[in-house]
Amino acid sequence: MLPRENWGKKADFLFSVIGYAVDLGNVWRFPYICYQNGGGAFLIPYLLMAVFGGIPLFYMELAIGQYHRNGAISIWRKICPIFKGIGYAICIISLFVAFYYNTIMSWAVYYLYFSFTTELPWARCNNGWNTLNCTNYFHKKNTTWTKSSTSPAEEFFTRKVLQVHRSSGLGDLGGVSWQLALCLLFIFTVVYFSIWKGVKTSGKVVRVTATFPYVVLVILLIRGATLPGAWRGILFYIKPEWSKLLTRQVWVDAAAQVFFSLGPGFGVLLAFASYNKFNNNFYKDALVTSAINCMTSLFSGCVIFTVLGYMAEMRNEKVEDVAKDTGASLLFITYAEAIATMPGSTFFAIIFFVMLITLGLDSTFAGLEGVVTAVLDEYAELLRNRREWLVLGLVIGGAYVVKLFEEYATGAAVITVVFLEAIAVSWFYGMKRFCRDIKEMLGFSPGWFWQICWVAISPIFLMVRLTSGLRFSLWHCVWVCERSSGTYVLIKMSTYLPFKHSQEIPPLNFHHHLYEDLANCPRSNVKITSHRFGCPVL
């Protein structure tokens, strides 16, 4: 086996993990989820889910990655071979997320290009792409806003950037936008040259990309707090609605936000930790980075809602009416429109879109590094000295159907992967063995709190979150199946990979291979009680 590469400095690892965990979701998803689920009251289920679910699983992934020093695929040979399919599923999910972020970043690059003007183009209605419904209520007095009215920022995003008016829907994707294609090429180039030589190069780059967003967030918060109506937005953001705590959806959304924000289940933490020194204190790393991630989410909410309060003041509307935009629309329409009305709009637009690019780059670096590490470890002999070509092949893959990826490509799949991972480590690999591994690295064993979370509490949270996504509406089922079937087929196929030891998998031999894999689990007290079902007694 080739000697394992290590991080140049401990700070490189910390910045990489922080940059991975703090992504675009902290800026656009958390504020919306928070105000929608009771404002300040949402912090109670959010913190509980983080303490009992997200942080323990974050801690677990760092531990197994640092101890076994393997990527997301080959690591399961050392834990329990039957779960090797998890590694392939992780790689597929990580690629989906990387493609998605590449596209979002290309939009930000496009906006950044148009920001180098004295007047931002999404601040006026006299452009070639504008329609008769374009209404600029900031530059005109006594302007009437009707249901058919659209803002110049909305038309810039939908008609100039996305050009959705040229497509009738998902079945008619239209041609390639050469402007966005060039932006994607720029992103591909940056990503490739940042990770092609491994963590020693990406670790240096991420020192800038992980810290720059905090500088921009502070600047935007100071500017936003001085705008008229800013405190309306802050009060709307943090005002608690205690009755929401009695609804099931609040707790489900809190669990989803924690798990997707901290990021277990994408193979990134496994990959990053595998490059640590054996005795690195990953326990402290897990606590520090998790705390920074949660605080960043809260801080980002303040930044966003000061501007939403300002927009509500200018439009003479309620904050909840302005805050109805979510996801990319919140950043590329609502926030971009607010920036266009500020003095010094060019400066704020430039730093804002550079911040979005750096947030996306951190997540893309991490996701692709997780896949590269997994593939190189699994096929070490075949891909020896070919890392650069592997990285190039992964980077140039693309996806334009962003909404499809955002809604269906990863959601339930990630929760399923994390659930199976928690079960595999705590039940099959064994808690005693796992705690012994941690003691060997840190000099002390994890306490009862962590063990109970790994064995029971975290898996229960994940199972509840997974089952909460089930709907029995016929229309909803057809909608989801049509759009997510490809993802689930790929992931389902990958879970069969660990069961095969020959060129094909005869259906009648499936349970035989299942029996063999269970028997090969490192945990010595695993027993097979049913050849038919392959059920172990723990």
C-alpha cells in the first residue's frame, strides 16, 4: 500500500471541514426553515437534534476515517463487508451534489461579471430581456404593484440568466447557454487546479475560501443593520412561536437541517479524517467545527433578514410576503434586488457573489475529494499515479437541471446512507470495538452519552426523518417517482455490489453471498440464525 498523504498543517484540516460544513445551505436554507418553523422557538428542536443526532454522527465519521485511513468504499472491508454498497452510494450522492453546486456557482460567476458596472443591470427595466410587466418600484413614485408585476431582478434571473421563457418545461431543455457554459468552464478550472494534487494543495486554497465568507457576512450585516426596516426583519426572524413546537413538521425540519448542514453521509468527513495523523484529537475538532457551523447558520439568518426587513419597508409589505422566496431565488432575486438599491451597490454586489462562489467551492472541493479518495483507495493499483486524470474526469461532469437535483437527487438517499452507516458501525462493527479504536487514538474512551446516541438515539432520529418523507397522495407519488427513479435505481444497484464475488449475481445465490459477507464481519460475536434471511443476532 502506498504511504498515506497527510495534511500540511492541522489548520488545513480544520479550514477544510469548516468550509465543507458551512455552505450555501447555511445562507439560504436555514433562515427560511427557521422563520417558517416558529422563529426563535425553532432553535430548541434544532439544538436538540444537533446535540443528540448531528454532532454524534459527525464525531463517528471522523473517528472511523482517522482510524482506518481509507475512503468511503474500501473502509467497509475493515468494518463490515456487507455494507460496502454504502460507499458506492456515497460517491454517487457526492457527485450529484458537486454537479449541483457547480451550476449554482456558474450563476454567481455570471452575476459577478455583470456587477462590474456603475448601475447593476437588474436594477432597471429598460433592458432587452425585460417585459411590459417589469415594475421598478424603487425608482418610481406612486408605482402600483399588481399580481402580474415582476421586478427587474426577477426578470434578470429568469429571462437573462436562466432563459426559462425559451423552454416549455423539464421535457424541453432547449439549447446550451454559451454564457453559462463559459462560467461553468471557469468553475471547472478553479476546482481542478485546487484539488488535483491532493489535500496539501486544497488545504491551502480553502484557507481563503473558508474565511472570506465570514468577512463578507460581517460587512453585509453592518450594512444591513443601517437600512430602514432592518429590525422588522430581525424581529420576524427571531420572534418565537411556541405553538409550532407542538407540530411534528418542526422537529422533522430541524433534523433535516442539522444532518444536511453538518454533512455526515457524503464521505467527505471520512476522506478528510483519513489524512490526519493517527493521534489527532478529532473529538475536539468535531465539537469546534459543529459549533461554528450552527453559529454561522444563526448569524447568516440575521444577515438575510435585515435585508428582507428593508425590502418589506420599501415595498410597504409584510416581511412574510417578501420572505416567500426560497433557495436560489432568495439570493439571486430578493437579495440581489436589495443590493441594487443600496449606495455603493457595485461593491456590495461584487463581494456578495464572490462569497457565494467561495461557499460553493468549499463544498465542491470537499465532495469531489471524498469521491477521489474513495476511488483511489479502492482501485489503488489501477489508478496509481493517475490522480490528475481521475480528478479531471470528475470535474467536467455537469448538470443543468438544478431544481431536479435540488429536490430529488440526495434527500432520502443521504438519510438512508447515514442511517445504515450508524447501524453498521454501532451494531455490526460493535460498540466495544469502536470505543477501543477511539481510545487507541485519543487515550480515552467516549462517554456513555456518545455511545447511547450512536446505538439508539441518532438512528431513531434518522428513521423518523426518513419515514416522515412518505406521502400517500397519488399525484405526489407519481411526481416523485418520475423524477427520482434514476437516482434510486443507481443507489439501489450500488447496494448489490458488496454481495457479489463473481461476474454475475444469480438470484438464487443472493442469500449465500449475504451469509458469507455477514460471516466475514470483523465483529466476532455476529452469528447467523437464519440462512434464508441472513439475520444476525447482536
